[in-house]
Amino acid sequence: MYNFEVIGVNNSNWDKYIQSAILYDFHHTSSFHKIERGEGVEPLLFIAEKEGEYIAFPLMIVPIPNTSYYDAASVYGYGGPVSSSPFEKMSDG
């Protein structure tokens, strides 16, 4: 069973997850998300973890004007998920 966690950009575990991934770049870091944070925008790291392996996905939670809804997007379309192991290894459910 997977454990799910969502952490904010000021949580030091954000960069611990990112830096321990098998592949990442600066677009995934908390520093990049802090710089690109706008008014009302909340950077969050979504994590699914199972038996010490994880997939983490940094997203910007952006309010949609004139609605009560939000969008979840990567900064400038960069980013995407990172993982502690190859994705095919984690696909067994």
C-alpha cells in the first residue's frame, strides 16, 4: 500500500526527496518554486511512497480567476515527476 504526503515549499524534506531521486534538475527544487510563486499560488510536492521507494511531483496550485477552483501545473511546463527508482519497477501496484 502506498503512503501519500503533500508538503509545502518551505519544508526541508522537499529538497531531500528531490535530491535523492535518480534524476532531477533545478526545475524540481524548492528554490525554483519559491522564486516562481505568485500571489495566491501555492507550491506543493505530492509524494507517493511504498517500501522506501517514492514518486514525487512538484506542482504549483494556482487559483482560477473568478471561480472557487484551482489549477495544478508545473512551473512554465517544466518539471514532471521524479522517482527514487525507475518507474517500471514501481508499476506493480
